[in-house]
Amino acid sequence: METTQKKASGPGERDAVHIPCTADTLLRKLWGQWKTHVIYVLGEQQACRFGVLRRRITGISPKVLTTRLRELEADGLVWREQEHTIPPKVTYGLTETGFAVHAVLKDIEKIEV
């Protein structure tokens, strides 16, 4: 998502200015229950399988975890690798951007509230 200013309505006013806001775009990708927690755990665990993630993130249902992983993958923060075995072996990890977000989360963790 990008931020824009409204078009000026009166004479002599400037036309609409398109101002992309990277922070806003990133925060919208992180918005949603469990997303930052998934990124944090993946950053600490490196790459891991679905079952390991589910055990590390207590209180999350398998359905919600699957949904959040798909959303984070679509946003380019998480990668997914599936081996075609029986049962399928699926591994998740952070992309370069995901690791950058993890580093920010670690810095936020240091702030005393």
C-alpha cells in the first residue's frame, strides 16, 4: 500500500502528490495477529518445519499458523520449501527482508515500556 495526498480542489493549489511510504507498506504487511511472533520465532530458529513452529508458538491454531505463513510468504518475508515425500516435508525460513524485520523486532525488544 502506498500513501497519497488528496488532489487539491481549489485554483492555484498543487495537484496530487504521490508519496510512497516504505514504513507504512511494511507495517501493513506485519499487521495481524501472530505475524510478528512467527517472524521472531523463525529468526531465532532459522529454518524449521511446521510442527516445530507450532510447538514454539503456543496458543496458535494450525489453521491460523498456515494462514499467517502463507501471508508472510506472499509478502516476501518468509520462504517455503516442500519436499515431495509421504508425508510431505515442509520447511519455512526467513528471506533477507524477513531477517531485517527480525533484527528490528530484536531492537524493539530492548526498549523498556
